[in-house]
Amino acid sequence: MLGFCCISTKNKVMEDNLENDPTQNPSGMDQNAILFDESAFGESYGVMGIGGAASDRSANNDADRVEELAESFERVGEEYDLPPALLAGIASRESHVGDVLGQYGSQPGWGDHDNAYGMMQIDQRHHTVDESNGPLGEANIEQGAEILSGYRDDITEAHPDWTEAQQLRGAVTAYNSGVRNVQTLGGLDQGTTGNDYSGDVWARAQVFAEDVFDDDQECEQP
């Protein structure tokens, strides 16, 4: 658990740039920059607000596990053009980055009553699960990224007028409840687990972007 406050100078620059053109994730910027595009979480844009104290607390509790796997998240994120912190946010929401696998009656490495595998919780009812290098392996992250990337393509086609960030957040919603549930910006999380799935994932991802994946952060001890 991270016991300090980190101020990211790099992400402050990203936020300033995105504020000038919130529909773009400028070429060459950190992939995580899109997570700070307010069109994906600012209520003034008609998108439900994100996270809160519970999301931040969960992210901080999972941060050490994310840091151990940071290189894998980064490699897979680069391969699929996805923010590594967002992939980590999904792993955090789905399984606390593997910490709760094998509990509540599931066998080791599994969750959801043995229906979903690994930290990314790949559902065997809808996908062919890759168990090749274990529930915390890069193959599991890659399979989750492939699914998320496919949903991003579907949402982009269905909602071409949404910003890139909004389309990506819609893909996060689809990761939990399917593409057909992604209809309006204001109701993105209606029908998801807890009616807060994408907002919670997005908030956790912002914490990871600043506290795990940002090399330029300035940290202040409490």
C-alpha cells in the first residue's frame, strides 16, 4: 500500500494539453494520458462521474501487486495501444490483481465459481481461456487486452461521434456487460456490476497512472 502522496508533473502537462483538445490523445504522449481526458469522466460532458474514496483505497491496496507486474502491463499496453494503467485497473477491479483468485469456492487461479480465469477474469463461457503461463502471467493480460481492444473497435463503430476517451471508457463498460449495454454516455454503467464498473476501473487506473507508471512523479511524505 502506498503511504505517500504523489504529484505527477508529467500528467499535469498531459492534462493541460488534453484540455486544449479533449478529443485527442496526442501522438508521442504517454498512453496513460487519455485517462485524464475529462470527456471520459467529467459530468459536464454527460458522462457519469468516476470512483471516489473506495476506488482510491482499492487502488492503493493493489498498487504493490500492479508494480510487480508493471513491465507486463506496459508491454501488452504498447502492443494493443491501450493504457497500461487501464489494464491494471481492470485487473484490480476483477480480482484485486489476483489476490482473491481461488476463493469463494473457486479453484486456484479461478474466480466467479470457476467460470473466469486469471487476474483479468477471462470468462470461459465466452472465450477460449489461455492458461499457458498462469493466472498472473502476461498471457492473461494479453487476452484481456485483446478483448478490450475488440470492444473498443465495436464501440468506435457504434459511436463515431464520441471522443477517443469516451469510446475507450465504453469499451471498459463492455468488458463487464457487453457492447449492447453501451448506449448513452450518461448511462454507461447502468446494468454493470454494482452500476459503477467503468467508473471504478477508470478511477483506479488514474491512481496507477500516477503512482506506478509515471516516472516523473514528485512524491511528498506525509
